[in-house]
Amino acid sequence: MNPLLKLTLVQAQQVMIDVVPQSHALGLKLVEFAPSRIVVDLPYDARLIGDPETGVLHGGAITTLVDSTCGIAVLTTLRTLRRCATIDLRIDYLRAARPNQTVRCIAECHRVTHEIAFVRATAHDGDSSDLLATAAGTFVLFETLGTHDIFGEAKT
Amino acid sequence: MSAPDEKVPAEQIDAMLPEILKIPYARHLGFTLLRDGTDIIGRMAYTDALIGNPQVRALHGGTLGALMELTAVCKLLTLARTTQVPKTVGISIEYLRSAGRVDTFARATVTRHGRRVANVRIIAYQDDPLRPVAAATAHFLLATTPAGAREPKPVSTGELSRSTP
């Protein structure tokens, strides 16, 4: 049993985002948490501006949002929790994010094999019919969780 | 027009280095630019805030993508032909090794610098440039079409055959 699937949204926010320093630094907020389908918000933050003249967020912050959201989508698809790592992430920036708008990423893990998981993601800033980015990610799955298992109690 | 690979003088690159720090996100990332002759190297200084996997204490993949994107833009700006700040159209990132708790560097190569689009390859490495932690290809829009002229006019076959790059 994957212990993530028993978590509430608030618990999942703590375990999947707040403990990850870079996700925490970006202020990521878990909005929807369902197996294979994850929604995460990146609130507008002046520290993340890429173009000081327009106030538009830097693409790198969007890349981090997309990578995080895709990774969580993979983890919630697994029957037993295993460590995963991004091997490939491709992002198309369809347009710039609007200043002062929260960017929302929706990621769906649509295929998992024993070793590899495939994810598709989109991002918008308020209107889901007006996307600002689309992405495709590929993740490799490891046999175990890693040396410092945050879900140690669920190992049995 | 200047030759495709003509570089700006080293002094102009040196003048660019402090300009990068005016970008808030570059400061967030701990990004600085180093000059190596007329080439540039992007550097992301390690801080704990860059960690993406606290279990294995590896850097967040998004920060490596951001480092490579910033380095690619700076590389394009070192070419005399680049007159506007390029806009990222797309980036495809390969994660090759887990990136540890040290500084990360990136080097970019411009594979094609056209009138509208530039294609750039980037590698990111930590201790050894021959053992990259990530690689990427990115494409950038170099010149934006003036407002009011966004929809391209239908062209006749005659016009197409005349157009040479």
C-alpha cells in the first residue's frame, strides 16, 4: 500500500512540498491531491521575476513548479512507494505568465511501467483554456525510497 | 549584419556580469556569470534552499533547468547578432546524474542562430565537465514581430521562391 494515498491535502502539503526546500522556497501550494492527478499553485512572487521591466516570472520558476507537480503525480500513481527521479522534462512556453497572477500546474501520470513513469502537464494563470505552458516528463523508478525514509513507519 | 558567430568584446561581457544580478530570479537561484575568454560559464552557488529531494539531498531538477536556461540566454547575448533579450520558446532537459551539495556550472553552445529562432545546447556539471549532471536543448525567439503585423500575409508561390534566407 502506498502511504501517500491515505494523506489529507494538508498532510500531503507537508510531506510532499514543505519538506522539499526548493518547493518551500517557491511557496508552492498543493491544490488537488488525487492518485495520478495533481494540481499545484505557484503564487506570484517578486523574487521570482525574470524580466524586471514587465514583472513576468522567470521560466525557471515554472520549470521547477512543473517538475515538482509531475514528480508528485508519479508518486501518487505507485502501488508501493518508491523513490523516483526525473530523467527527461520537456517544456513548451506558449506565452509569458501575467504579472501578479498565480500559476497553476496540472500534472497527470498516464502510464507507469516497472521502471518508468510518463507524465503530461499543463500550466495556466487563471484561465484553463488559455495555457501558458505544456510539458511532458519521464521519470525513473528506484527499488527503494532512499536512505532517509520519511515514511519509515509504513515500511512493513 | 554581423557574422553569425561574431562575439561581443570581452569588456562588453564583463559589463554584462553585474547586469544579471538585476534579475530577481537570478538572485533567488544564486546565479552568477563567469567569463572564460569570450565564452561564459553560468554558476549556481549551492545553498540548502536548492534541494529538491531531502531524502537523498539532491538539487531540485527545476533549478538545474533554470541554470541552463539562464546560461543559454546569456550565451546568446554574447553574440553580436543578438539585439533583444531572447524569449524562451521551449526547453528539453535530460537529467543524467544526481546533483549534490556543491556549486553547479553550465556551458552553452549555440547550434543555430537564425533571424528569428536560435537553438542552444547546454550542459550542467559540478566537479567534472566531462561528467555532466544534466543536459538540455532550448530554442529561443530572437526578434518579435511588431504589433499589428502578427498574422503573416498569405504569400504567393512567386514570393516564396524569391525568399532566400
